[in-house]
Amino acid sequence: MGGTGASRSKEGPGLLCRNVKVSGRRTSLRMEPYIWDSLKEICERERLTLNEICTQIDERRGEANLTASIRVFIVSYYRTAIGNRGFAEDGQSPLLDKAMDDAVPLD
């Protein structure tokens, strides 16, 4: 391989750092581009902002890491959609609530 590794970012290969406002405070999250794209798609489907969905996850996650909780939520959302044989096209569906309950249950 060689080289000093100077071209590698501090975040690691393939991670994007973005700022979001979560529960009223600004924070930065580092995730893979595919994860960011998936989260953006969920926001569009549910007609919610990135900040709103991240805040919902934050309010439920307890001691779990926020980034990990977001990844689990995304998997849960799409698994729930597959189980329901697709997405509702008429606004916010129970899909969001079910995925949130499965991924980040309230104590």
C-alpha cells in the first residue's frame, strides 16, 4: 500500500459527517452515504425533516448511541415495509410508528 495515510479522513473511509439539530441541540453525526440516503428517503416518505426524525429517535434511545440507533431504525423501517408489502402513499403511515417501536422501544 505505502504512503502516509494523509489522504484518509479522520472519520474513516466512506463516512460523511453532517450537522443536525436533535432535541434542540446541534450535533454532528458520522454515517455512510448509503445510510444518509436511506434516512433522507424515509424523511421524504414520512414528510418529516431530518431533524424531526433524529429527534424522535433521540427521545427513545435511552443510553444507546444515537448513530447506532439511527442505523437500527432504518433497518427496522425497511423490514417493516417489507412485512407490510410496501409503503403507504397517503401521508404518514403506521409504518413510522411500528419501525420506531421495534427499533427504539420506549422503556
